[in-house]
Amino acid sequence: MGSGLILAIESSCDETAAAVVERGARTLSSVVASQIATHARYGGVVPEIASREHLRAIVPVVRAALAEAGVGLHDMDAIAVTSGPGLAGALLVGITYAKALAFAQGLPLIAVNHLEGHIHAVLLQEREARAEAGADQPALALVVSGGHTHLYLCRPNAGSWHYSLMGRTLDDAAGEAYDKVAKLLGLGYPGGPWIDALARFGDAHAVPFAFSQIKTKLHLAGKAPRTKAAKTAPIANLDPRFLFSFSGIKTAVLRYVELHNLRPEAEARAVRLFGGMGKKPVKIPATKEEALGLCSQQVLDLIASFQHAVVGDLLKKTLAAAESLGARRLLVTGGVAANRELRARFGAEAGRRGLSVAFPTLALSTDNAAMIAAAAWPRFQAGEFADAGLSADPSFALGR
């Protein structure tokens, strides 16, 4: 079959990544150029800036991945690239370069869904650990990140994988709620690591956040609501028990801040740590220790309560789906899967129920290209190649 080597490129959001992976099971290199420091000044990802940074980084990142692996383009069997979902301009940078490399080397091009990549981040880790028996078993996957909160039933099928969408968010992704709450409280970007670090110093039961049951909207007559999430996955036939919504808790945090007059404290903290709030660029970095010293106990309790509620909702609905589908194996992946409380509570509850649960390493939780190469391998074996007309698909859906 050849070398079994695939060079993968990932540029869906604010990381430029390239990796070389052998047969979807052994990572020879994985290089990531992060833009976090650039976008932290603005409190979130600025799409135009992300695209420009990808243009600067794409060539040196790919060269570094090849050098680290000790191979050249002539050693590759295929080029893989993320084609969606993500930011259109950012995706186009990676796709255009991948197409150029594939054409110049006469190699097949493989288009990979970003969400499928996150699922294969766990499978790649298991294969590298030689846990082959687990890596090829059906599983229920929770993909939870700054842009996605989806539940998929994943089943191996003749060397490939089949994905059935079981649930997803109706509005904000869980990671997006983390980012927005952190910004509201005068903390940094991305919000997940800040809130995770500070939550352990607060009382998780101090603020009684609750998630209401999601009901079918009669006026929609079974059609999907016109939200940004509805563009990336249909929901008309999904069980309401497995649907998520995080815009409500984000608003509840805002109301709590206003009711308890915590806004001035948040603004003062932002000025101390960053030099200001909003879209004004700032240059002063901050540490979790500095933030802890500036947060009152009331704010720490609010942070802990917010995280406890979000993790609890993710846990409740994932386990409900697992029970309904008869799934005995869970995969929890995506940027939010790096959250310590989430890992601890999922692990403990899965253990009590006799379920197996697997997480990616911290390095594979966030966006990377190794996961794209791992997801591309079954497609390579099946001969599922992209044509010359491949372009970015910001709303690329996985599973039906």
C-alpha cells in the first residue's frame, strides 16, 4: 500500500496545524501554531486576523511537521485537510495549500470534517496505546468545544466509520458560553482554562443555576429553528432530551452580575489585568494567580456554580443518550474535554454505571492536525478522495 503516511493540515479557526501520522495509528509529528495571544487582546477570535495569521504560518508549520517526522512530501501517500466546519477564510488557507501540495506531488487529497477529527483524536490515542480492541468498538461521542456541542453514535463499518447525530446545542456551544462568561467577569480568553482554574476556589452550590427541559416548538411544525447551530446539523428528528442550550445560563450569569453589582468589580479586574475591556487591543498578559487575587469570594462562587451546572448538564444528557441507545462506551473530546471537573465527574459517573469513558490527551483536545490525519486514514483505505473543486464548507455537517 505504500508508506501509510498522511500529511494533514488543520486551519478551521485560530490554530494553524500540520501533522504526519502513519496508518492512523502512530503520530510522527504534530506542530501547532496558536493564535491565542493575538486574539486574547480582543476577547475572542477575529476572523480576518485569523486568516492573515494562517497565511503567515501555514508554510513554516508544514515544513516543521515534515522535518520533525524526518520525512519529505515524496514519502506521503496522501494529503488531508479540514474542509469544515469553521471560519470560511481560515479554512480556505489550509485547503488551498493542501490542494497545491497534492497537485504538485500527484497525491490524493482527502477532505475531513473537523468534528470527525475530534472523535478520532481519542481513537488515535487508543491505537497509539495499542488498545486496538477498544479503538474499533461502537461508541457515543460527545464533541464539546468553543464552537460545537454535539452527540454522535459512532459505529465502525467495514474499516470506515458511520456517524449518527443524536443531539446538539440549539444556540451557544458550551465552550462559547465559557468564553462569554469569562469576558463578562473581566477574565481572559479563551475562557475555559480561566474558569476551570478558578472554579476550585469557589462553592459550586452557592448559585442555584438550572437548565429547563427543551421542548419542541409547535409553531415550527417540525422544522429546525433559524439559529446558527441549525446550519451545521438538522434537529427536526432529534430527541429533545439530548438537545443542549447554553444561552440561558450565560444570561443568568449576566443577571446575577447586575443584581449583585459585580460589574464594577469585573471592569476593575479587567483594567488591572489587561488594560481595558471590549475590542480595544491590550498588551498586558495576566496569570491565574493574579486573577485569583483580584476575585472576591462571591465571584469565585459564581464561577464554580456556573461550571458545576454546565458540566452537570453535559453529563446528564450524555448519560441519558447512552442509556437510551444502549451505548457502553463513551468518547468525550474537543477543547472543553480538557476541563478537569468534566473529566473527573464523567469518569466517576461512568465508573458507577459500568461504562467505559475515554478522553484525548490535553494536546489532542484542542485543534490539531494529528486528529485530521487519523480521521483521513479510513477514507484513504476506502478511496474516498476529494476532487479539484474542493472548497471550504463552514457549515459542513457530520452525520444525519
